Amino acid sequence: MKKIFALSAASVLMAAPAVAGQYANVEANSSFQDGDYSSTRLDTHYGWEGKLGEASKYYIQGGPSFVSVDGADDMEYQVGGKVGIKTALTEDVSAYGELKAYSADEWSLSDTKLSVKAGVKYTF
């Protein structure tokens, strides 16, 4: 299953326009439950971003993620990635969406952590 994911990601990346900008993104996200610290995820991703027409932009990124759980001796290693789009609806309003996935112990749909984010932004 890992090979299928890797080949799928590679085919999407190869299809990106040649004018896409490359970047590195290091991001830490900590979780708290009932006011108590529970874990931190450190993403170390490599990505590409570019334009889709006149009003839209996309990005795709992926790489290793390190998860430190409160009370655990070892850090958990995962692979993660994000793909997103932002589009201008008017001069002051834009919409965006993101799909994010992280591996678990095995690459299977039931073990992979998926999340979706969508929103609208109004600029004053």
C-alpha cells in the first residue's frame, strides 16, 4: 500500500506546472485535552505551490512527521502530507480547502488519519 501512495503522490507532483514554487515547511502542532497537554506533532514537509488560472492558487506538501506523546519514552514517526487550494471569489472574499493525511502503523485506509478543512475569508 505504501508503494501505491508514493506512486500516486509522485504522479500528482510530476503533473504540477513547471513554474511552481518550491518551499520547506516546518510546523509544530500541540494538543491539549481538558486543559492538559497530550502531544505534539512536528511536520517537516517539502512542497510546491503555484497558480491555477487567474484567481486560484494550490499547494501540495509532504514528508516525515514526528509525534511526541506526553508520558511516552519514544517519539513516533509518521509520514504526512497536505494538498490545498485557495480561490478569490470577489476582491474581498476568498474560499479555501485542505485535505491532510498522516500514516499510522500500516498504510491502509482504516489506519490512515485524514482531515478536511474548508473556509471563507473576508478581508477588510
